[in-house]
Amino acid sequence: MERGRSRLPVLTHKRHRRWPKVVVSAHGDTSLKSLGLVITTIWATGGLAVPESELFQKGLQKRKQVLGEKYVDANLAGTDEFMMTFQRAVTELAWGYAWSRPGLDQKTRSLLTLGILGGLGRFQELGIYTNAALASGATVDEITEVLVHITVYCGTPAGRQAFLAAHDALKPTKV
């Protein structure tokens, strides 16, 4: 038997791929509400249906809560078999584990994430998480303070790009 390095199903033959096929309901969404809110992925293991892990379910719920159901569903709908490996890892590790832990509230995690993304130069993501921070209860003033910290500790080029990304994300809210 072939052993996996993750929680993927153990495959009995090397010709089978580990990539899942996302099942889409008749309504074209990946939430599979018609199946009782249970997301199922059919793994390429001879057609066996393998329900997603509890960590994936928990992560998907948190991800939709923070980023918005419409955004997450669109993101998953555009995922092919190859990229589903990444989606699964992100959903389980970032959302099911890190974002779902006790100790920090969602607003604090959102503001912390803005600082990390700005420091790493991930400005497209910073824009997405700016809206998530607002939805988590952060104010524009609090977001501005995070951006000032990015500017001071990561340099003015990073700060400028962070401000531009956040500003662009805030435009629909008339800031």
C-alpha cells in the first residue's frame, strides 16, 4: 500500500491519484446544501465517497464566517482537482486550526493577519482581509493603526502598498 504524508486516504494502487473531485450540486454551488450541509469530496480511489475531515468542516465554516460565504464558494468553485490539495490544506490548517483556536477573538486575529500580510508583502491578500477585519468588528481607525505599524516596522514601500490595498478594499464602504 502507498502511504500518504497527510490525512488523505491510503491508496491501494499507484495509478490512482490523490486529488479530490469537488462535487457540485445541481444549483452550481459547492456548499452542497441539498445534502444537509455536508460537503463531500469524491477521492480518486475507485469512486469511494470520503467525507471531509472534521477539521475541514470546522475550517470551512470559519472561513465562510470571516471571508464571506459568497467569496469562499466562488473560490472553491474555481478550484480544479490539482488545486484542491492546496484548498484542503489551507482550510484545515489556517481556518480549522489557527483561526478556530481559543485565546484570541476574531477581530484580534483579523488585525494581526493584516500586519502579517503587510509585513510579507502580500498586498492582494491584505485587501481581502481588510474587509474581513471590518466584518469581524474592527474599525477603520484600528485598521489604520495596523497600517501605520506596517509602515514603521516594515518600511515605507510596504506601508504604502498596504495603505493602497486597504484603501482600495475600503472604497465600497465610502471611506
